[in-house]
Amino acid sequence: MDCQIVYLKVGTMKPLPKHPSAGAWIVAASLVERWLRGRERVDDLIDLVGKETGVKASAGEPSAGVGRDRARCQHLLFGVVRHFSRLEEAVAALVPRSPRPRLRAVLLLAGFELLDVTEGDAAKIVHHAVEQAKALLSPAEVRLVNAVLRKLAMSSVLKAGVPAADAAPEALARHFSHPEWLVRRWLAQFGAAATRRLLEWNQMPAPVHARWRPAPGGGEAPPAWLQAGAREGFFMVPSGHWPEVEQLLAAGRLYLQDPATMVAAGLLDISAGETVLDLCAAPGGKSLLVADILAERSRSSGNPAAQGRVVAVELPEPSRIERLKANLAKAEATDVALVQADVLQLSPHLLKEHGLPSSYAAVLLDAPCSNTGVMRHRADVKWRLRDTDIAKHAAQQVALLSAAARFAAPGGRIVYSTCSLEAEENEGVVESFLRNCRGRFALEESRLVRPWEAGCDGAGAFRLRRQQ
């Protein structure tokens, strides 16, 4: 594999604090505390959980390996973030002054566990949380936790029923723990029934999806315990198989990826031997998927020389480049070049100077977006997003698509894609681009994926053909 790479040092996140007998619940409380303090991305936080954090079973928790403890930490952290505003409201009604982040984290974590439980289970949850709090808080704070949680177990906010189908936007936002401006936006765009299904979808824990990557020779069947997913080659990973998953990930046979990623790659309509330009390539999941498709096309063609190549372009930011490099290194049967550059400043001449093609028959632009189609997996997105962000993303996306047009060969195609549900970032961007390009490109095909209908992440993808 021929990668054009400048090696950069990657900044690392601070490790999690270690507590004596730190089990999954205590580590999850530390993760919630960190999220409350700095709004670190939950994906980055959960990546800290592993052998180096000292996670192990503690009193009252089942004895299990790191994989099971990691899953438990993720369930608790994502659950708090997913239901954050509802939990905050319930706790605030019982604690007049906002407690320090660690105490607040304990209350929110126990509050999440108290959602939708019976009275008998609630008592067990309160007792367990109080016992775990003893390793994190002062005796006075532990007494406060005990008093507050006993009342929280009966909170009308937590026990409130699901709003009626025609409920007001503020009622939907309150119950389903979404920003009200976003609920109003979706109601206007999708209508009441679809918005309700989307909110319910976002509040459900996301399954783990994986793509099967057979060995370069082909013919290797996926293990029987993998469950068929929404698209061919994608599977759901059932619980209890994490040791096997880790082995398959290390061997390169599995890659954790949602089936929605196939929408853009499929629309690109890749042929054997092509060189594909992938712009905004990090973290590299779609780049690797394109490389695997090229390898499969080469095998199917019976022409070993039709190997194909991926040219991946990404901003020279250390964390993005390191993860992209790690993913591209898995492309065992396809040549890959990595270019560190700003797409808006990159020129065909610069690529040619580095021995790469200046124009391409296939260009993929998976643009940065609001991520409103992946909120089930990225539970913190809704709390980072602001109502002005959609227009900002759309303006940037038009600029990126215009830049991508410089690299399309005559008759070549560009696939523009997002993981957004917003028309402003999908159809609106494409319409604006087509107006600006004055007939040089035409829209050939588009696909919009709504998660509550497709059973996978949301996405938009558009194939644009450069006219001769």
C-alpha cells in the first residue's frame, strides 16, 4: 500500500481516574462527570474504557471481562446523555442548587436506571447507587444521594406517560429529551407521525453493526452467531461475543460500521480498476469500504491488473489522520494514497505534482454535517447542535461540493453524501450547486434514508455527472 503520509504526533485524552474496586458503574459515573464538565464526545470517552482504566467487577455487579464492563459503561453513559434534559429536570426539582459535577453525575446515572422500572426494582437500584456512591462522594453527599433517589424513584417527570400523538412540540421535546427547536424543525419537515417515530428511534439503544470483510482470497464465511443486518454483508453483533469480535477486528475480518454507509458507496457505482478520490475521508470507514469494493470488483473481473486505487484526502489534524491511517492500513488488496490537505485549497495541479491523477472518474464527498441521521449512535449530537448550525453546514457543504467538482473528469461522477436528515443539507445543497455550476453537472440519482423506515442510520446521497 502506497500512502502519501506525513507522520504527526497525536494528542491523547487524559486517562480516567482509578478507584479501588472500580466496577462499570463507578467508571460510568466518572465518564458522566467528565461529560458534564467538558462536554467531551461520548465516543471518545467510551474509548477510554479498557484494561488500562482498571475496570473490573465490583461488589453487587456480575463478574465479567473488560468487554462486558465496557458495554455496561457505554449503556449507562449513553443512557444518561440520551435522556439528559428529562433527568436534569427531575433532579432539579429535588435539589434546589445544582450540585458539583461528581454528585450530579451519580444522581443522573441512578435517575437513568430508575426510568421505566417497577417499585421493587427501584428499591434495589437506589440501594446499589448509594453503595457505589460511597467510593465517590463524602458521607454527607452519600446521605443526600440516598434521600434524593428515594424521592426520584417516584418522580412524576420520570414516570410521566408517553405524550399523545398530537402533543405540543414542547411536550415531545420534554419527554423524548430533545431540544425543542429541533423537534419543531422536524415537525415542519416530516409531520407529526414521522417525527414521533424519529424521536422514539433516537431514544433506543443502538445495536452494534459490523461489516464482514472476507480474506483477500475470498470465500470465507462469516461466523453463524452474527445476525443478518439491513444490507447484504452487514450484520448485527449480539451480546456475549465480544472476545470473538475483538479477534475478528484484529484480523481485519470485521469492521464496525452501520449499513447506511453502503448508500453512498453503492451509488458511486464503482468499476474494477478505477481510481476513486475520497474527499473528507476521516475516519476512513467509507474509504475502506470503497477499497474493499474495488478489491471485490477486481476479483470478479478475473483481471488481477484491474486493482484500482483510493486517494483519500483529509485535513492535516493529528487525531483525524491517525485514525484514518489505521483504517486505510486494513485495505489489504487495494492501493491507497493518503493526502493531508484542505479540500477547499487542494488543486488538481497539486495532486499531479505528487504523482497522483489530477482528475477522476469517481469522486466521493461525504461532507461534514449536522449528524441528525445518526443520533441513535451519537447520543450527544443533539446537545452540541444549535439551531443556526444547519445553515452554516449547508454553506460549507456547497463550498466543498464546488471544490470537489474541480476533480471530476469529463463524464465522471461525484457522489455527495451526508448523515443528515435535513433537506437544507441534502436537496438544498445539491440544488444550490447545480444552479451555480450552470449546466456543467446533472443530477443522475439520489437516495434518502430515514432511520425509522430503513432500520439503520439516516443518510442522503446524490450522484452528479459531469457533462461532456
